[in-house]
Amino acid sequence: MASNQTSLSDAKFSVPVSDVEQQAALGAETEDFDYSRRAQWLRAAVLGANDGLVSTASLMMGVGAVKQDIKVMILTGFAGLVAGACSMAIGEFVSVHSQLDIELAQMKREKQRKETEEKEEGEKESVTNPLQAAAASALAFSVGALVPLLTASFIREYKVRLGVVVAAVTLALMIFGWLGAVLGKAPVVRSSLRVLVGGWLAMAVTFGLTKLIGSSGL
């Protein structure tokens, strides 16, 4: 009789412990999932900002190779910012909308397999908003493009302006490279150097080719 009471007592207290463990595991999975989604968004924002930084700086350096007028350089950079931000937003909207269509089709197939209504609602909340992704892409690109644009706006001397733009872009490339490496869990030094060398190469090629074409009289 005593042994039966002991077994019943053990069974009684094993259920709450199991529930607590399940809730803790579910909470940990939710936190990991949320962190993963945030990390992906942040990393995409860093990459978008880096794209805006490199493309706008390269465009301004290319124009600066043949035109010393600060107004021309600023207008070129501003045009690159607007065009690039619009291009990024449209591209991201189309891409995410296509992904959304695939996810909705998958949800429809699961509904036909008699999935529960609660699961369907939870999946609808997890899909990405195309408008939100487009706005985030355009904003990230614009933030990166503002670095060379604002730097060049306050310097009248031609050679000094080019040098300061290169210095500011170099610093921003190192920061973006470091952030991208941390969010992507990649080697920091190697990733930062890769981003930095890539940005330098883009500016150098644009400057050199524009200078060559401009000097040839085409």
C-alpha cells in the first residue's frame, strides 16, 4: 500500500516538472527564432548600407575625376542616392513579394491537409511584409550613401575633398564590415578587409576609367 502511494505521488509531481521543461524549451526556441530573424534583418540592413556607400562614393569619385566643381559632384551623388534607393526598394519588394506568394501557397497546401487553424494564423504572422522590406532596403541604402555625400558637401578644395571622401568611406567600410562579420558570425578581420578592399577597388576602377575616358576626349 505504501509503495502504491509513493508511485502515485511520483506520478503526481512528474507532470508539472514536465510542463515546466516543455515551456522552458518552447521559450528557448522562440528566443532563438526571434534572434535569428533580427540578425537576418540587421545583416541585410548593413549590406544595404554598404551597397549605398560604395556605389555612391564610386559614382562621385568617377565624376570627380573629370569635374572639379563641387556642385556637379554633389548632384551626382544625390542622383545616385535616389536612383539606388529606388532600385533597392523595388528589387526588394519584388523579391519579398515572390517569397510571400510561395509561403502563402505552402500555407494553402497545408490547410488542405487539415492543419489546425491556430497553426495557420501563426504562420501568417511570421511571413515578411514586402512594403516593410522595401522601405528598410531603401533606408539602409540611403544611410550608406549619405556618408560620402555629406562629407563632400563641406569641402571646397578639390584634392582635399577627394581625400576626405576616401577617408570617410574607408572608415565607414571598416565599420560596416565589422558589423556584417559580427552579425554573420564570420571572422571579423578577414571580413572587414574584404569589404574594405572591395570598396577601394570599386572607387579606384571607377575613378581610373572615367579619368581615362574623359582625357581621351570622348
